[in-house]
Amino acid sequence: MSNPIHSADPHYHSSGARAAVERASLPVLTRLAKLPTWLPMVVTAALILVGAFLGGVLGAVLVGVALLVLLWLLYLSWPHLTLSLRLMRVAVLVLLVAIVVTQFVPN
């Protein structure tokens, strides 16, 4: 199995904090790569939907957990993404932040 962190770009080299985060993330990413491809997506979608429908603090926490995981994956994949892929991922995260913020505003 190839290392999920190494870029297809042979000129990519991380250093400093990014390299430390990549090294620390490697065991989790390796386990994620062994899961069926649909499972992480279904779990993330379930966290977002259940959190959005529950509302309140619990709902915000569930959506917030999904948001943090997606932010972590975005941080790791950022150097390997094209501009359009970066924009799409940022748009999804902005939508999730909006959901989390609306959970704390009473009706």
C-alpha cells in the first residue's frame, strides 16, 4: 500500500508543523484507507444530518465534530488540490460553519 500522505508531485516536501501533523495523522489515515470507501462518508453525513435535526448544543457538537474532521482532512490534502477542488471544499466547510452557528441561535 502506498503512503497516503505522499503527493503524486515528486517535488512536494513538507516541513515543520505540517510534517509533524502528517506524521501524527499517518496511523489514522492508514486505518481510514482500510475501511470501505463509503463508510467515512456515511458517518460524516450522519453526524451532520443528525446534528442539524437535533439542534441545540448537542446538534452543534455533532456538526462541529464533522467539521473538525473535514478541516483536518482539508489541511492534509491542501497542497495536493487544484484551485477548483480547494474552492469546493472550502464552500462545504463554510456551509457547515453556518449550520453550527445557527444551532446556537434560538428561534
